[in-house]
Amino acid sequence: MGTAQGTGTAEPAESRPGELKDVPGWFWPLDQVLFTWFLQRQTDLGTQGDLLELGAYLGKSAILLGHHLQAGETFTVCDLFGSDAPDQANRAESAGSYATLTRQAFERNYLAFHDTLPTVVQAPTSVITDEVAPGSCRFVHVDASHLYEHVRDDIEAARELLLPEGIVVLDDYRSEHTPGVAVAAWEAVLNGGLRPVCLSTQKLYATWADPEPVQEELLALLEARSDVSVSVQEAAGHRLVRARGRSMQPPPFPHSRHYTPPAPAAAVRSAAVRPAATARVRRLAVDLLPPVITRAVRRYRTGRTRTASRASTPR
């Protein structure tokens, strides 16, 4: 299932995530909802198979994937984690986009939510077919290089490693800065037998099996929600279900072992009103004194205010 310990040293408490939202990364609420639905559906149907993520960044999506790991399954994460890239173009991409990425940070974040690490392959994703058995995976998330040649090969690897009814998720399939991903993704759809199940703003969910059964179930789920807009289009013989979140909240997810509950709202309000309440009590006490003493107290306060004012005036 994984390794019990990380490789890094102790981290300051403020760098430890308390909730999934505290982990840096681009994993929007809609995609968290979709990951959760696809993975839970597989579990409910009794589908057994391993999980695989190509490209992990700091672990945000890996943490969610690991939460759906079933007994007897293996979760594998493949990432360079700062080690040498296989070619000059990939080295330039890694240096420009992921210079701060470390395996230590990934492991720290993951172990905040889980007792054991996934199987970590610190290498180019081109080695993954040597590390994972063919036809063993039920869910593969491809989020590594944005270069066309590498994404094309990652998609082919996913096809080899997936179960016949498995789901592959391609990140950044439509982003302006990742045209290589778009080319590789739609090439797989048009020429490689990949069948889209749905499209979010950031990710393409697809299968090499018949997409209609899962697509119909997903449409029923999405159309019943008020926080997502759904449209269906036809293109090149494919039914494309497009989903877009509208002020959507992520699905419930367990807190990390470092979670600290926020202070109760009543205590916060009490602390905020305490100075004002104290001032009101003092004013009330003065008003209830006999008139002679009240006038003396007010003359005393007025005298103190004037003395303080003269002392603060520059000469």
C-alpha cells in the first residue's frame, strides 16, 4: 500500500495543512466533486483496481485519491520531484514551473491526511509501464508534463494500464498555456478510441469503454444540482457533457491530523464587545452616583484630558 514514513525533516506547524484547501494546488471544487463521484461509483459497483497519478505537484489531488483506496489496492504516484528531466524541453518546463517542488513537501502534505504514503516513483512518467501492471488500474489522473510528446505517451500508458471500464482524467486539456495537452487529448479522442465522459473547466474525464452508462448517471447527478451548469453538445460523433461550477463548494473531506478548530463565534463576539461593554458599565456607574460626587468625577476626568492634551502639544 505504501511507505509508512516520509523522507523530510520536521516542518514548522504553520506549514502543515489542516484541511485539503490548505494544500497548494489547482484542484477546483467541481473536479473534487467529480473525482469523488467517479471513485465512489466504482466502489459502489464493486470495481477493484489500482489508482495512479502521473504528476503530483504538492499532493492535493493525490490526498483525495488516497482517501478512496480500497483494501488490496495500490496507489502509485509518479513525479520527477525535482530530479533531472529526460530532455532539454522538459528540463526547461520543470525549472520554469516547478522549481519549488520537492518530494519532502509532497510527503509532508500527504501524511497529514493519511497514515502511509502511496507507492512513489520518482522518475519520468515514461517509466510507469515498467512499474505498474497492465490492465490493473481503475482510475488514472494524468497531470504531468504539458509537452505534446510526453502527454501523448502518458495517454498511451494510461490506456495500457487501465481496466477496460477504467477512467482516465486529463488535466489542462483546454488551457491557453498548454496547447500540447489539447492536441494530445483530442488526438486520442479522434484517432485513439478515447471516449469523453464529461468536460470540466480544467479536466477531461474519459474512458476507452462505452461512456453512455456512466454518462447518464453523471448527467442525472449534475442536473439535480443548483451549483453547476450543464450543457450537452455533439462533435465528431461524440456526446460532450460540459459542466461548470457556480459558487460550488468542495465535497466534505476529513480534516488532517494537524487541524485546529476555529474559535467559537460566540467567543469571538464576546471578545470584540468586551471593551465597549466595560465602557458602558463605567458610564452607568458614574450616572448612579450622587450628583455632587458625579460632578467631581467629571471635573477630574476633564482636567486629566486637558493636561494630557497640553503635554502632547509641541512647543
